[in-house]
Amino acid sequence: MTPSVPDRLASAVRALSYVVMPALPKEASLAREQVELVIGHLQITLAQYDQTPGFERQEAEDFRDLAATVVSLAKGGSSTTATVDALQKALDASIDLAALEQTAVIQKALDDVLIALEADGTCEAQSAVRTRVLEVAAHRADVDRRWFSLMGFDPEIVEKMSAQAATAS
């Protein structure tokens, strides 16, 4: 039987924790710090393993929704028109791709539209697209902050999540 991904990650954590770390000299502070960082990342990856596909799907859906909105809002000259057409094609072509691939394809096409809008987009389209991009960016920042809360680097989001959990109970 082939070990599962979580079993292999847990094995790597054990090897780093019980073999590599004790073998490092105390004065190798940078090496010890880096091993601890890798252990922490592996532990977080293990904790998030089951939720990762859903997180990636949500991200892809957010970018698909943003792209569809941008297609409907972006108006302008030939550069804008060409990149909007390319964005629509990217949306259509990426539908059967894995979530991470969808996100990458759509982000690239969105970037191209945003650049074109600055070059020859109408003022109204620039404003409308900018507003929507900022709304989605704020939403994604909140989602990403929650996702990375296990790292412990963002005490504000941990407090916010705790307060929301308390009011939901």
C-alpha cells in the first residue's frame, strides 16, 4: 500500500523534528530556524490538506466571476476589445481545467485587460472595473487571511474569527 500524502508529510515532520533538528549544532541558529519554518509549513499543510481543494475551487470561482463581470464592463478601443475577447476565450477554454490552472489562466487574461483598459478604455469602464477589482481583492484578502491564520502572523484575523464564532454560537 502506498502511503497517503498526509502520512508522507507527517513522516517528513517527524524526520525533521526528531533526526535533523537534534543533529544541528546549537550555534547553527539560521539552519535551526529554517528547519522550524519548514516543519511549521508542513504542519499547516497537513492541517489544511482536506480543505485545500475547496479553497482552490473558491478562488477559481471568484476569479471566474470577476472575469465575467470585467467582460461585461470593459469597453474601449482596439486593445481593450482584443483583450476582452481573449478573456472570454480564456474563460471558455479553462472551464475543464483544475482550479489552480483556471485561476492562473484567468488571472493572466485579466491582467491583460486591465493594462489595455489603462491604454484605451473608456473612463466609465476604467472606473467600474477598478471598483469591482478592488471589491474582489478585499474579499480575497479576507479569505486568504483566514486561510493563513494558522501561521499565527495575523492576530487581528484570529480575533475577528473568534468573535464571529462566538456570535454564531
